[in-house]
Amino acid sequence: MNKTCDFLVIGSGIAGISFAIHAAKYGSVVLITKKQDSDSNTNYAQGGIACVLNSNDSFESHIDDTVIAGAGLCDNEAVKIMVNEGPARILELLDYGAQFSLDDDDKAKTSENTDSKNPYNFHLGREGGHSANRIVHARDLTGKELETKLLKKLRELKNIIILENHCAIELITGHHIKTAANQYKCFGAYVLDSVNRHIFAVSAKVTCLASGGAGRVYLHSTNPSIATGDGVAMAYRAGAKVANMEFIQFHPTTLFHEKANSFLISEALRGYGAVLRNAAGDEFMKRYHPQASLAPRDIVARAIDNEMKVSGLPCVYLDVTHKDAQATIAHFPNIYNRCMAFGIDITKNLIPVVPAAHYMCGGVVVDYCGNTDIENLYACGETASTGVHGANRLASNSLLEALVFSYRAAINASKRIEGCHQINAENIPIWDDSGTTDFEEWILLSHNLWEIQSVMWDYVGIVRSNLRLNRAMRRINLLEKEIEDFYKRTKITHQLLELRNVVTTAKLIIVSALKRKESRGLHYTTDYPEQNKRGWKKNTILSNRSKSPHSTGLMECTQQ
Ligand code: SIN
């Protein structure tokens, strides 16, 4: 049975939920999520939310730090909006019941506290690239605290339907609707109920893509398994512009242990005083950057990569043993307990760490109110490219960006739904899966996924070259053809949808990386090791508009 609503939200991380909470004041909302509603990148965020909430800090300083990290590609206006509007969004989280770590032995606001810019007495942490303490956090479980409180608020609202275990297959655009004048207008999405394997259409006046990032395009990632680039891939196939996909952030420190599944060791631990050492005990970051272990993330990740290549060893180490053990446990209970489970007592032992794919700085191009270039389609959170991150995201800016721009998107969308023509759900063509059969060798899908992830890890990682990127392109082209073939003749499952999105996203990353003939921010290539000062301060934009939309994820790439 098809469904109708004012707002369709795809994704249940901080961006999707906060868009839904605000949109629900103006109309009916359907929110779909691939697994349970709390399965999102947000839930895994440890560090916190960067925000100016202290009179020793300033908006200008946060803006400068963000722009410096972004290596010439930040949209300054977007950065200003995020920084200036940040505090209001943090205070709203308190209204939803969020509890952040406080200074002064966790005492709540007291009358003696006279700092008017930090009236809630938040404990403000420090992370790489920030010139002040400005990270609001809930010990090392910030994402979980936010996700829990946002979901609680969402569930209290009346006109929201949450559909768990539902995946978006494809955006419904003018291409599907015979009477539509505009081919690049969105009318909702085709959705798979992955438990009952039933496909239906959701007709929506506004659709918001908030499906998170794409860390799972890589073999090693801090992201949960749901981070498969769905929003970017679907939007690209529907004809939306996608920007700066070459800028994939690798987090320098994830736990190196065969069973740890790239568990994140928060940068906040370095902000607290932990230092990086190699196997010889050398505090090697001092040789790479004046800020040593707290240097910007791209520099730390490349330095670790280099140390591992030079030593031939599979990891480096994070050392927090010089800090007070009880304080370390109190501030980082999650990291402490997780490492303990693998026999590593971080108050006494060095923590073996390696980099892993962490954050997609590019995404679907949006304006300052979340509008994509497809009418009635919005994007926010990691799926969107607002211009805030430029070529390299400053630590802990992503949750802030998601909060600020999802709010702006919801307010903008609430105006759009007035007078918006909606297609009657029953007039949307039913999903045509004639000629498809149930495929028996599902194991081949996981082989394909592993191949893509390995290719991306080996050839499109922290240090790139034309040779490696072209090698990756040839392999991904082959895999893409195989997957399209599966897709055309097989009854859809959520694994197949994810695989198709992974291969499209992988290709967007490679094509973008091949286009950028310089090293900038997170994109480092040995063929062009310097930043090109002339003419290259520009975004890498990809668009599918000249191709046949939706039918295939295939795209041309001129090898360079
Ligand atoms: C971390 O806790 O190190 C991650 C924070 C971020 O990626 O912004």
C-alpha cells in the first residue's frame, strides 16, 4: 500500500531526527530507517559538538579554525551560519533532556557561575585544529546521548510515523510521473520493507535525505555497517549535483585489534593529553607538526601512515599512562571499558592504533537551507555538502553542522509545503520488478562488497597516486557492471541496494580524486604533492544530468 505524507525523511541520525522534529510542527512526517531507529553514525560519535559557549572563546576564532582546516575550500558564509547559530541549537538539545559533561565536578549551573557565555557550566573539551576549548560532550558517549534524547523527543510527537527496517530504493522524480513537467522534481521515494520484502511508494511534498556517510565503502571504518553512501548515490542517480567526494577523512586513531572492528579512540583523548608514539617510544608527531599529537587530523593520519610504512609495523601507539588513572576512567569510560575487553588497560598500557575511514566531507550540493538542485529534495547531515567542511573537516564540527542545517532545512521546507502540488499516492506507478527472480548465490554480494572495500582501502586511501586511482577505477568499473546486472535481474533486498550504493559512491570518490590535480586537505597524491595555488581553489562537482537517470549507476569517467 502506497503512503502519503508532507515530509519524507530518509535516515535516523541527528540530521534526520532533528529535521523530523522541526518539520512535524508543520505537517505529517514519515521517517524511514534501514535498521532500528538508533542505528546511525551519530550513535557512534564520541568526541562531541564544537560550539562557542565560553567567554574566552569567540565566533571569529571558531570560524578561523574551521576555514584553516578546510584548506581554501570552505564556503565562508556557510561556516558563519553554523558557528553563529550553533549555541541556539545546543540549548534546544537541553530542552530535549540532553545531559552534557559539566565542569567543576559535574555540578550543575550555580549562582556563583558568572560566565554568561557558558551559563550551563559545560566541560568544554579540546580537539585537533581548535584554538580554544569548545567541545561540548557527554563524557565519551556524546552521540549516544544525543541519539537517545532526540529519539525520545521524536517518539513523543503525534504526526510522525517511524518505519524501521525500511530502505529507500530510488527517489521518485519527474521521470517516473508522466504528467510531471519537471524531470528534476522529487515526489517521494520507492521504499523496500526489508522484513516483508514488500516495495511501495511514499508520496511526499518534500523529501529529506539524511542517510549519513559512506565509511563502509572502505575496508576499515569507524562507521557502522549502515554507512553505505545511500543518500549521495540515490541523489546522484536522480540528477542532483554532488561535490568534493575526494575528501574522505581518515580518523588517525582506531583500536588496532583483530576483533575491535575499527573501534574509535576519540581525538578527545589527545585533547586530554594522550600522545602518539611509535614502537620505539618516539613521540613522532613532534617531527611532523608544531601542534604534535594535536595537529589537524589529515596531518596526523598521514604521519601515522608514513611511520607504519617506514617501520613496516602494523600500528602506532597512543599513550595516556602519564595521566591520573581515575580521571582518565571518569572522562573516557567507554574507551576504557572497550579496551579492557581486549585486555588493554589504557591507564597502564599503550593503546595500539591505526587510521580508518571516518567522514565524507563532500556530498549532495545544497544551499544554506538544505535545498538540493532537485526541486522539493533536501539533504542534510553527512549526506549534504553545505560547504562548511571544505577540503578537510575540523573535529567535532559535523554534529553542529547537522543540527544547524537540518533546522534551517525544516523551516525552509515548512514554507515550501504550502501550496505544493502532491501526486496522489495511488497515481504513482507501482515498482516494476517483472522479469526478476530470487537469486540464490547471495554470498556473491558479500564477495563484491569485500572487493570494493579492499580496492578502496588499497588504492584510494590516505596517500593516492594516478597509478593507484586508475587501477581502482578499472576494478570498480568491472564490479559496477556486475552489480548492475544483478540489480536488473534480481528481486531487491537491502544488501543489494546497499551494494549498488556503495559501488556508485566508490566511483564518485575515485572520479573526483582523479579530477583534482593537486594535494589539498584530505586529498593527498604523490603525483601532485603540493597545493596548486593557481585556479584550483574550486569544488569538484559531478552531475548525471546528461545520462539516463535512475536506470543505472554507471557513469563515464575520463581517465586522467
Ligand atoms: C572523535 O571523537 O575523535 C571524533 C570526533 C569527530 O570526528 O568530529
